[in-house]
Amino acid sequence: MALAPNMRLLGNLCKNACKVSSARFSVSSPAAGNVSVVTDDKGIATVSMDKGPVNSLNTELIQELTSAIATTSNSAKGIVLTSSLPSVFCAGLEITEMYQPEQAKLEVFWGSLQDLWIELYSCKVPTGAAIIGHSPAGGCLLAMCCDYRTMVGPKFTIGLNETQLGIVAPFWFKDTMVNTIGQRQTELALMLGTLFNPKQALSIGMVDQVVDNREECLAATYKIVSQLSKIPSEARHVSKMLMRQPTLDSLTSNKQEDIEYFAKFIQQPIIQKPMGMYLEALKAKSKKK
Amino acid sequence: MALAPNMRLLGNLCKNACKVSSARFSVSSPAAGNVSVVTDDKGIATVSMDKGPVNSLNTELIQELTSAIATTSNSAKGIVLTSSLPSVFCAGLEITEMYQPEQAKLEVFWGSLQDLWIELYSCKVPTGAAIIGHSPAGGCLLAMCCDYRTMVGPKFTIGLNETQLGIVAPFWFKDTMVNTIGQRQTELALMLGTLFNPKQALSIGMVDQVVDNREECLAATYKIVSQLSKIPSEARHVSKMLMRQPTLDSLTSNKQEDIEYFAKFIQQPIIQKPMGMYLEALKAKSKKK
Amino acid sequence: MALAPNMRLLGNLCKNACKVSSARFSVSSPAAGNVSVVTDDKGIATVSMDKGPVNSLNTELIQELTSAIATTSNSAKGIVLTSSLPSVFCAGLEITEMYQPEQAKLEVFWGSLQDLWIELYSCKVPTGAAIIGHSPAGGCLLAMCCDYRTMVGPKFTIGLNETQLGIVAPFWFKDTMVNTIGQRQTELALMLGTLFNPKQALSIGMVDQVVDNREECLAATYKIVSQLSKIPSEARHVSKMLMRQPTLDSLTSNKQEDIEYFAKFIQQPIIQKPMGMYLEALKAKSKKK
């Protein structure tokens, strides 16, 4: 059972953080094992990405995550979204999915990412991101989709750094960021591709709280999710949708168009070439080790 | 004359705050006496809600307030909106107006509230809220409609706490809040039904200034209203409408639809039942005293 | 050559700030000489308004500035927008262009200003405003169009103070301000016609950085423009347009309507009369000197 150590780790973390007896845990792991879900006796679920080395979002992880969130939001009262890895929350989209892709696979990849965003951004139970490590690009997006963000300081970073790789954040990444940190900070951050340290992230509202370590991060996120779960759920979720529906609608009414735009954009030589160089550099680096 | 002591109080407050001679006061009190208006010799009017114990907004108070604001904005140069009560600015909507209501009365109630919001949010003279006490729900809405907010610290609270009672703030409450504190803070505050203390309210921009007591609150609000009243009035009001017209339009073009939505929403058993329990609890509490 | 001393000044400033050898400067000055452009060997251009006494934006300066920005954005990698004057960045629109105007000239004036805004707000190379002095009204607009703003403290001021003169900021001035400092701060600032000192401007996000003197201001602005110029340019500019296109569209799709609205608005006796009095006062003041 390859997942056992990890499950134990999660169990321990959650035991410490949530002060619940492990006997009452309901643990479920989807087949592929990239995402684990642990629900405590108060009904709060911890959904952990566990795809080493950096939780890169390939089609598989994206679909498992969407499925885990959809299932959990029907059974649990709230979700703490986190990572089982020691220093990475989520490194963003898996570049190999976008490099010299088959058209059909590329479209499935992008459509799956759209579905994950829709599922998480409109989730009917409260969600909190326990950002226990680095969270660039798509990792930042996942965090921003949650109702609350707690981050471990001071060494990790978070942000939509797409421009640094020559890529443009899709409009719904941008909208999610504007809804989180406002127009001006988004504009500058997107142009520079800024990766914020936790202190900076807190000052512009990219995260809501900065803590010292993983345990505190899980505990603080658990606390706010628990608090949100005690608000009458219908009123709470209708209020959330009152805020987010227009942003959701702008993608849900244009999913196919957005897929086609992305597929065309990403396959341009001007985008593919630096991506190839970047992948070569990664390979060279890993061979040296 | 039941209002006399209160009028004296207001007179004194305003004398202290505004340093005008009482001889020049023009005092007018609408028939029902829930709202008083005192205009000083500089043309700044203090409009005070005075319906004990908590200035709950029933149809009567709502209509008197709308009328007072409409009349005053034609005769005065600016309005300080406040409360004659010692520790409450305004406690929000009167729940008995919404519990087991007659359909016709309910529709008048909601239409009157719409009119009050429209009148105050678009008021052609400068408006300042002197928040001398608690200001939850509808009280927070009234404050947010003004051009400036001063609040007495540190013990009172302000916020749209509807979700805590299982209710959802109407979209125009939400819009007014977004225009005041931005998208992200509104989202979290609406989901949690947060009541902010003055320090928190100041830090997120829900109020513009926090002072130590009632006199300072009235004086500080008076000062900014006076300053605004010296700006060329046409330019000042056109600028205000440039900012607020789209928000106003979203309700004015949908008033009847909004009334019907509200009436249907509020009469659901899932909403009526907790309301009934809440009212029972209030009765039991008041009998014990 | 009247411009010589000024060119030398600019050269010196840029030499100090940018640490480039003057030998590599490419200096070009448009015919009329109200705007100078100095591009260093890194490809960063300093575009300086130089129309004493206060860089008031008449049709001539507006058109020269638009032309300088358009040309420079095709040849340089980034633009530092500043002023050659000792204590004024730009004093805003030239009032004599709007007082008792010929209809045709007035329309050209306003259309030219629209074009300047469109050019600068959508500029394809990074732009930074080095606000070395006062920056009211139209000066504030120019600064807000840039990607970053550095201001010299503590004695200068910046803001859209139109209401103080009985004028209303056009909707696209307002939109630019909302995109910079948000809805609430814009609302209050427009109503009051607030001129912020640098510290206030920094606290609300009107400027991004405050420094002690002109040299530091040019250096700090140069630094961020240089940083932005190193981001892949296509991705950086597409990201910028993702943020700004809707705001740009609202004017570009209504240019003629906006010209007509402005021409009608500004020629009202209620607007012309105070403008005439203001100009008389200026004349009297300058005679006394």
C-alpha cells in the first residue's frame, strides 16, 4: 500500500490540528491515489494533493481533484484544501500537457481545468486553502478559489507568474485574482508575473492569514472552515454565489470558445519554443543531480 | 409632548458639536415623531432616528425617514444622519414586518425600503452617517448609503449579518457593500455575517473615521458634510451619480421583480420558522426582565 | 537653441539615474519643442513634458505628447514619463482652450485628449510616471495611465480636483481612477476634489512609491520600467490589455458622443462664468508680480 505512510502523515497532522480521535476518521482515497480525503467527526474534510514532486496539475490530478471536491461537498460540511508534500502546495499546470500536444488531449486537459475551477469556485460547502508551501500559477488559482487562505511564512511564494514564462493567464484566472486582490494589484502582478512572499501576499489580501508552520496552517484553516460551516448553509452559499455567479457565468457560457482560444494560443511556435527550452533545462538539471 | 426631552438632547448635542446658537435652529418633526430634523444656521441638517428601543425599520419609520431626507435635501445644504438613542444607530429591519405577513403589507414594506435606499444613496446634498451605536443589517445599509461614515468606538458593531439569521442580503445591499469595502471583504463578510468592531470596520474601509464618543462623532460627521457642502453642488452631485448610477439602475429597473422575489423568499417555511423561534426567544427574554 | 539648458539637465538627470554613458544617448525633440525624448543604451526612453510654466495641456502639447509616446513605443523598450520643470509634473488641461471656445477648436482639443489617453493607457511598452512635482487634474490622469507611479514627497499634490472648479471629471478619467484606487476612494476623492499629498496618495494606492527627490524619482521609475521591459513583451502587453481593454472600449466606442457631451457641458454659462472669474484672478495675480 504505497499510500500508507502518507495517510499516516495526514492522520497525524489532522489529529494535531483538529484534535479529533483518529478512530472516527473516514478515509477515502480515489483509485489513482493523487488525492486523499480525510473527514473528521465534525464533518470537516481535508482534501490533500499528493502527487510528488510538486503536485503539477496534469489531466489526471485535475480530474481526481474535481471528483474529490464534488464528492466531498455532498458528504462533508467543509473542505480544507492542502498538499501532502513538504514544501509545495501546488506548482500549477503540468507543462508537458501543453508541449507539442495532441489536439484532442489538449482540449480534454483544458476542459478539465475549467471544470475544476467551476467546481471549486462555486463549492457549496465552505472551503479554505492551507497553503503549506509554494503556490505559483495554477496553484495560486486553486488557493484563490477557496473562501479563505492561510499561508506558511516566510519562505514560500504565491502568485500568477505566467508572464515570466511568456504565457498569459486566462481571463478567468485574472477575474479570480481581481475578485481577491482588486484591479490595480492584479494589473501590476500580472504584468510582472509577481510571486509574492507571504508578508506581501497578506498586505495585498492575496492570503488572509500567515502562520509559522504546517500544523498552524492546517489548524487555522480548519478553524475558519469550521466557523463558516456553522452559518446556515443555504444563506451562506446563496451569499457566496451572489458574489461569484457573474464571474462563473463568464466562463460557463464560453467554455468551448475558451478551449479553442487556449489550444490555438498555446500551440503557437512563439509559445512552444520557450516551453521546449524550459523543459530541456529541467531535464539537464535533473540529470546533474 | 413626548418628544421634548429628546429634542432638547439633540439641541444640546448639536449646540456642542456644531457651535451654533440654538436661537437659529429650525426644528421640524414629522407627525409620527420617529424622525427629527434639526437644521442649523449654516444649513446643515441633523436627521435623527428616534424610535426606541432600537430604531428598527418598520414601514412607518422607513417612510418617515425617506420623507425627511427628501424634504431636507430640498431645504438644507447637507445631512448628518444619526440616532437619538444612546447605544443604537439602527438595528435594521423590523422582523415582525416579515413574520407571517399579509402579502400586500409585505410588498409595501419592501417597496418602501427600496425607496429609502434610492433616496439616500442618490441624495443630492452631502450625507454623513454619525454611527453613535450598533449598526447591524439594515442599519449598516443606511450608513453605507451616506457619503462618509464616522463611528463611535470601541464597543459597537457594524455589518451585514443577515446570514447569521439564515437570511440573504438583497443584491442591492451587497452592491452597496462592494462599492464601500470591495469585492473580497464583502464576500467574506457576507458569508460569515460578520459584525465588525469599529477598529476592524476602519481597517477595511467600512467606516472612514473612529472617534471616542457621541459628541465627537456628530462633530466629525458635521465637519465633513460641511466641507462637502462647500464644493460646487452641481459638480459634486454629478460626480456622485457618475459613481453610483449603475448601482442605482440595477434596482430601479427591477423594483417590482425584487419585491416579488423578496416576498416569495421570506415566506418560505425554512425562513419563517427560525424567525418565529427568534421572536419567541425575544418575547421570553423581555418577560424575564 | 532655447531647449539646450533643459536638454543638458535631462541628460544629467538621466546619466545619474540610469548610469549610462551620455555618448550613447539618442535625443530627439519634436519640432515644437514642448516634449523631449531621450533614449538610453538600454532602450529605456525618458519622455519629458517641457512647456513652462506648468505643462498645461493645450491642444499642441497634447498632440506632441501623443506623437512622442506613439513613436517611442515603436523604438524603445519602455517609457519614463516625466517633466522638465522644477516643481510641476503637469497642471492639467489648459483652461483657455475651454473658455469661450470656437466649437471646432474645442472638438479638436477634446478629441486630441481622448487620443492621448488611449495611446498612453494602452501603450505597448511599459510606462512609469516619475511625478517630480504637482500633478492635479489632467496631470493626475496622465500619471494614472502609466503602469507604475513614483512621486517626490512631501510637498507636492496629486488628484482629480475638478469639482473644486465646478467641473466634473469625464467618465474615462473616473474609470481610470477606479482602476487605480478602487470605487470608494474614487467616490470620496471626486466629490471633494481631493488633492492628496504623497503620503496619502501612497496609502490609497494612487502612487506606488514615494521618494525624496527628483533624482530618486527618475531612478526608481526607471528601475521598474526596466524590470517590466524584461518580461516577455507579448505576454506582458496582452496581460495589460486583459485588464484595460473594457475601460478603453467604453471610450473608443463612444468618442464622438463624448466630444459632443463635453462641448455642450463646458459651454454652459454656469461652467463658463466661474472659469472666466478664475482666469481674471490668474491675470490679476500675474500682474501684481
